[in-house]
Amino acid sequence: MNLLNPFNLESHYSIFFSADHIGFDDEKLFIVLDSKNTIFLGLTPAKFGNPDIPNYYVYQLEIPKESIKWLIDCIEKKFWLSAAQGGLPKGQYSYKEDVDGETLALYREMNMGAKGQKGFRFTNFSRPNRKRDKKFQDFFVTDNMLIEGGLLDELKKIISL
């Protein structure tokens, strides 16, 4: 798979969700689906250099569609619950697991996007970065995007598709 252009997708892809990426200035967030994958796309206007698609830099994370339930469970039950409530032990800010044949991880981030915002870094160690020489893909999402931006509710809808 190459970097996707949400303005010019092949017919087997569909845009499931799009919104301003809360917490990241001038960035748009897209959730794109195909029959097997959920693809997180972040688009930022190109201000210099070579854009990935016309006028934009693209940030992309691909995970198996079936792993969305794992992602939601990790956020809600591991990170947003205290250790006493069954969440991760105090002081643990990451969680990594093999899910649907791919090595996925979540990291709690305390300063991302606009200054001082909390959120998550989603990482897939089983797929190479589509634009840099890295053997993994990352994507950042703020708590505000998950809650006020409605992303968490939209991800829950993918489970029932």
C-alpha cells in the first residue's frame, strides 16, 4: 500500500470519517476503510518542500479492521482506568501486543499537538512507514479528538460493520 490521497481514492477504499484534527493546527483527520484495514490519515498543508500529495503532507497508519476493538479496549480499560479499577499499573504508559497477526502498541503522550495536550500514539510495528525509512507506522490523536471530536464513537461504529 502507498500513501493514500483521500481526495482521489481507488474504488475499494471509502472515507468513513473526516474532521478537523483537534489539537493539531490546520490538520485534517480521515479514517479510510477497505475490506481488511482501517487507515488513519492526517493531512497538513504543505508549506515548503515536496508535498506527499498535491498541497499536503500525509501521515498514515494502517491497522487490521478487526483490531479496532483492541484499540478501543486499550484506551478505555487500560489507560483511562486506574490500576485499582483494572487499568495498567501505576507508572506504565505503554501497552504492546500482537493483535490479528500484527504487533500493535499504544503510548500515552502527555504533550502532543498544540502545547500541553494529552493523547495517544498508535503504532504498528508490522507495517513499514510509507514515506520515511522506518520499519513502523505511528499516528497521534489527542484526548480532545477522541472525546469532543467524536473519534472514539466513530471507531466503535467500525466494530459493527
